[in-house]
Amino acid sequence: MIKLPSLAIISLLLSNAAYSQQSLEFKDVFDFNYAKNTQLSENGSILSFSAAPYRGDPIGHIYTLTDKKLLAQVERGTKPMINKNATWVAFTQTPSLLEQEMATKKEKKQLTSNLVLVNTKTKKQRTFANVKDYQLSNDGIWLTYREQLEPEKKTKANGSKFHIGADKKDKHYPLVIVNLANNQTHHIKQVGEYSLSPNNHGVIFAQSSDDGSKNQIGFFDLDTQVKSSLFEEPGVTLSQAVWHPTSPIVAFNMGNYVNDDTRRRSYKLTLWHANDNQLTDIENPKGWFSAKTAKLVWSEHGERLYFQNRPLLENKAPDLKYSDNKSLSDFDTIRAQKGLKIWHNADPEIKPREIKTWKETNKHRHYHAVYHMSSQHVAQLSSPQVKNVTLHTEAQYLLGSDNTAHLKEVMYNGFFQDYYAINVQNGHKTTITTHTRFKPTLSPTGNHAAYFEDKQIWLKDLATQQQISLTNKIDTAIFADDKHDYPKEQSSYHFAGWQVDGSTLYAYSKHDIWAFDVATAQATRLTNGRETATQYRVRKLDKTATGFTPEQTLVLSAHNLNNKQTHIATLSLKDNSLSTVLKGAARFDVVKRAKHSDKLLFTKQSYHQFPDFWQVSSDFKNPQKITDLNPQVSQFAWGQKPELVKYKGHDGEDLQGVLIKPAGYKKGDKLPVVIYFYRYMSQRMYDFPKMELNHRPNFPMFTSNGYALFLPDIRFEIGKPGPSSTQTMINAAQKLIDIGVAHPDKIGLQGHSWAGYQSAYMITQTDMFKAIVSGAPVTNMTSAYSGIRLKSGLARQFQYETGQSRIGKPLHKALDLYIENSPVFFADKVNTPILMMFGDKDGAVPWQEGIQYYLALRRLDKDAILLQYEGEPHHLKKFPNQLDFSIRMMEYFDFHLKGEKPKEWITKGQAYTKE
């Protein structure tokens, strides 16, 4: 076991040095960096990511892991990509933040990015300007990219009226092919879709002509550097092309712009063998076709080609328009211009949801099929009867699902699915379970499936359809989520996976990992989490694996439910030996494993320690720190080491919360406290705080400026979410007073969405809190119940009957509960100042909920302010609004909790003026 240095000494130094450190200011938050799009080379030698500040230009980083050194940085480098042999690291170099902010809406569309290649051997950088997209070969010798130049206006050749135009969104640019070894360059005009063979066989591309009459599917041979035409016909085009992982074979979908109906245009799936110029057409099943949005993907070694298709569509109805005097009085033509949507009780989905799913999914919905290379046959995997499949390209059996039969029930009862096992060889489907909220797991051999129902794990033999409970006789473990407090069935702790031969199922209890022998149903506990209050979970680092091998050593997270530390452990399936390999007062996370090397990346974090990257081999000996992205943390009076505080829930249950005292705190100080909450929060004990400004308080901003911050766990009573959360919060706040930390007249609440509701409700029941900031709260459950979540198009009824709002009954059966839990009906009881915030394009909670509460409080002359952020959704997205709200939140608390002079907007508001 490797024990990394304790944070105790660091925390002590931070406390003693608090007065010499500076308080955090809002501008300081801008400079904190986070690693985005982290890439680890397959050989484990190169680490790359984009270090993105909260406000500013990102910097691409490349590290050599053999010597732990920073190899190179790329200004404005984003979306790193490491080619297969790690010769190059490619970055998309975006325009500067200043350029983006200064550009008009039209000018932003014209901004282009560069491609920067960094040679990992020489450190030299090569920049290619105005790059739309690019591809690199596995060996790093060849680069292809499209140059995003302003497209030339196409003219009709020789005055001809012939013209076949490309689809509006299909842009064609010059294709540049570069030999990076000798810098030879080749250009091909007006290229749309293209694909570079990863093994240097060549480049296939779709090239358009000015009028479409000489479009072609072409091939550029990288060995001979000769361009040839595979297909040349008016309007021909490609929607996608993908090369076989190892062989000189390319699969592509070929269509023709002659048919301008993009939904009904058929694309032929073709295999082309580059070595012998042989073409193979892959036929869809009768009555099916592949349209423009159909995708292609090979299995890892190329035994199977997965493609997408859909049933043939009915012919498009004629579009009736006014064309002559007769049409002006034709009823069919007149009515064709109507604006109407019919809402019918028999509709499977309510109209907004139907429109949403049509636009995003159903309009261009495709299904999955597979072509087997050896037998040259097609198997249809999903269909209108089983719409969805969880695609794993290496699996012999896939999990299919369909919710068609349960769409109407979603409105009031939540989400259900029917699940199936799908044989990849022939597409045969076997039912696993129906009308369930819980996703089952399918064995790699397809012989068995496991699912959760009635608080038990069930094993089903798919051949005989016989099922047995695996857990009903185990009384020493908890398999149903004991934190569940919703008015619906308890969920499980989920599944860990299977032995690759299907002989063993691995599943989770509250604390442990269990192995269940499929033949005998014998259960074996593999970890000792129950005794130590530790929750063990498998970290799946190989996305291509279909199961575990008998000799495998698994990497586990080990989260202690009492002290909230998260360690790393290993579990040998060979002898069931369990070892803790990374340990300390922190949170450890293994984030990546190199595909072809014994190299793992992990992070270690705490409130004072940013989660930088570390490297280690699979024996977890001698871990080494690689990055130091935010050394400036040490400059600030960040706050004291977080500590856990215990208190009672509404029903006497033992709960915990995280208390973070301010920098410079002295025992006996009575502090202003901001309580930030939602549901469970104590698991954040060792999380580094999010250094951003948005709908929640920035934790160090408060603890650096004289506030204590408290993150309590909240539990709810079904039917009484408002009263139960209120009592829990009173208990938690009183505990802070009792231990001598909180000043009883300086406690504020901040919550958003569900916590916004809770805080808005709490002040109707108690005067314990000095001020609250409530973001996007539901305030009237009777109106919200039959409202619509505009972003998803879903009715809100299920949230109250079975979901987060936890009433447990429909409005007509429990009107008293809906009223009892609604703040707006008790506005006369409010004596606490409230600052509400809403985006007026909120797609989750109608912002009229905030207006209702504001108007009720205003009518009673209560101290209420409503901030309306224009054009914003449920969470603020625009940086000026994020910053503005963060500043106003602190100003509001500074006035009410610290007694500082109020800003004018707090006392007088702000008049509307517009030049």
C-alpha cells in the first residue's frame, strides 16, 4: 500500500499563514485552469490536454511521462489528438477570446481555426491555417485536412441550365494531403466527405463540380500519389467513409444530390478493396434503406461492419401553395397554410414532447444492423419494435430496449423500458424484462441476464426463461438503495459486470462487490466494505472488454461512507485478494489506462489540493505527480480544512454535513454562515471546489472572505418534502450554533432548482435564517404539477407523483399536500429577505413560478427581489450573467449577514431604461 503525504501539515500551514495570504477576488477565479479532452497515448508515453481557464484563452499541454516533463505548450490549443504511434500531438487552435468577443454574430461564423502539430521527438511545431477538419495516419507520416477558405460562388458552366446543388449544410473545401516526412503537398478542389486510411493505403473523397455535373468519388493513392475516380456521375456524393482497421478496404455510404429530399434520399453501402479495385454492395433488408445521417463503424479488428438503416418512408405529401386565382378559393390549398397542432388524449406523447423527439430523434431515426465480413451476411439488430441498442462493437450479444408501449405513462409515472438480448450473429431477440425502470445486464455469452426487481437481484436463463433470486437469502448485505426517498420502487446499487465466459455475475451491495456463480447461484463476497463502512466499486478502464478474465486484477474505488475519503484498491479475481494501494485524507480517482502499456493516470484532490495528474504502473508503487495546473492556490486564504458535522434528520436519522471555516478562524468566533445544499452533499468533503462563477456560490470566495460554508445532507419524507427538509435544515443550522461556529443571526441559505424550492419554502415556516438566495424555485406545486418542462417537452406530473418533488399522489387525490408544500400559499408567513433568480428561458422550471412568489410577497410588502436574466435557461450560461449573479449574491449576503453597506440595487432596485 502506498500512503501519500497527509494534508494535516499543509492545513496547519494554511491556517497559520492565513493573515499573510490574500483574499480571493472574483477576477482571481478567471485564472483557474481545468484539463479538458485529456488524451493518453496508447503506448503510455505521452499525456496531452487543453488547460482551459474559466475566463481566458486555453493552452495545450504535452507531457512526456518517461521523464515527467512538460514537452510543449500550444497557445489556444484545444481538442488534442495523439496519433496511434504517438509521433504527433494535434491541437485545434481556436481564435482568441478577444477576437470572439469583439466579433459580431455574422463575423463569428467567419472565424476559423488553425491546426497545430507538435512532434513529440523534436518538439517542433507546425501550424496549418484555416483548417476545417483533419485526419492523421497511424504512423504519423500523412496528414489530410480541408482548408476553410471562403467558398467560390459556383457559376453555371457555359451558360448551361443544368445544375445539381449540394445540400445547404454540405460545405466543400480544398483538401490538402501532406507527407509530413518530406513536406510534399497535394491539393484537391471542392471536397466534402473524405477519409484517410490509418495505414497509408490512400484517401477516399467526394468531390463536387460547380454545377454538379462532374461530381465524383475519388481516390488518392499515397504510394503512387495518383488520383483516380471510382465513380463519376452527376450529383454523386458521400455521407460517410470509414477504413477497415487493418486491411485496404473502405466502407462508404454513397448517394446523389439529384434527389433533394434528404430524408428519403437513399445511400448505397459499398465496400471497396483498394488493392484489387473490387466493389461489394451491401444490401439492406427488403423494405429498408440507409439515409444521409446513417453512421458506419467497424469492430476493433474489422470482423464486423456496423451500419444504420431505416424502413422506407411514404412519399412526401404535395406542398400546396397559392399558384393561380383558382387556388385562392380552394379549401385544400387555403387549409394547407394553417398553423395548427392537435392535442389528443390518445397521443402516446403530449405534443411538446412529440415535437421534441421528432426533431431530435424520430425525424431522422435510424436503426442498427451489422455486416459480417466472413459470412458476408447482414443481421438487422434494432427495429421499430426494438428501437434502441447499446452498441458494443466487440460483443456477441447486445442489450436492446424499447419504451413505445410506455410513452403515455411517462407523463405521470416516469420512464419505463422493455429490454431484450440481441444476437449479433442473426439479430434474434429474446425478452429479458418488461415495464421496468431499471436497466438489466446481459452476459457476454447471451445465455443469461440479471436484473433488479422487488429489492432483489434476479438471474434469468434466456433459453428457458426461468429466473431465480440471487439475493433473497442474503441477510448480511443491502442490495436496494437505502438512501432512496422517492415515491417509487427502490433502485439497486447496480452491476459490476460478468466473467467473460458468462459463468459469473458481479454485482454491488451497498458496500461490497459480490460474485454469483451462474450454475449454482452461490454468492461470494469479494470485499470487506461492510465492516469498514467502505463502498467498493470497479473502475472500468478498458472500454473494449466484454467481461473480466479469471486471472484479472480489477482496479477499485474505495469510498468510506463515514469519513468520505476515497481510496484506490485492487482486487485479484484469481485469489480474491484485496489490497488498498492509494490512501490518504483525499479523494483519489483513476482516470485512464494506456491501451498497450502498463501505465495508469490518477488524480488526487481535496479542498486545498487541485486534482492534478499523477502516473503509476499497475502495481501502484512509486506514484509520480505530473502536472501543477493551479499553483496559485497557495497565494490565497483558501479556508480551513473541511470537517464533518453530525446532526439529526427530520425523523431522527443520523446525517452529516461538511463545514468549511474561513481562513484565520479562531475558536470561539461566531461566524456568518452560508448554507449551500440540494440533497446529499457530504460526499464532497474531499472535492476540490469548482473554480467558476454560476448559479451556486464559489466556495473559496466565501471562505476566503470571512464566511463559513456548510454543505448539509438533506432527507425527505414522501408527501411532505417541504416540512421534512425544513426540519432537517433547522436541525443542521442549530447544530452549527450549538458548536459555537454560527452566529444565530447571521445564517443564510443558497440553493438552486430543487434546493431553490426548499429555501423558498423554509422561510414560510421559520425565521431562523437571516436571508436566502433562491435560484429557479417552484413556488406553487398546484400550477407546476400540470406544467411542461419546455426543454424536454415532458409534462411535470411525474415529478410530483413519482419523482423529485415526492408528493406521491396526483393533484386530484392530494390537493392538501400540494398546497401544504407550496411556498406561495404561505407568503404571509415570510419575514426573511429573499433574493430570487430566474432565467426567463428556463426549460425546467417555468420562470412564472418566480413571478407568482414575487407578486405574492410584493402584495404583502415583504422584502423580496427577483433577478430576471434575459434569454437564460435553467442554469446561467452567458458569462456576463454568471459574473453578475455571483457578485450580487455576495453583495446580498454581505449586507444581510455581515452588515456591510448595501448596494443601491438592494435597497432601491434598478429602473428600466433603454436608449
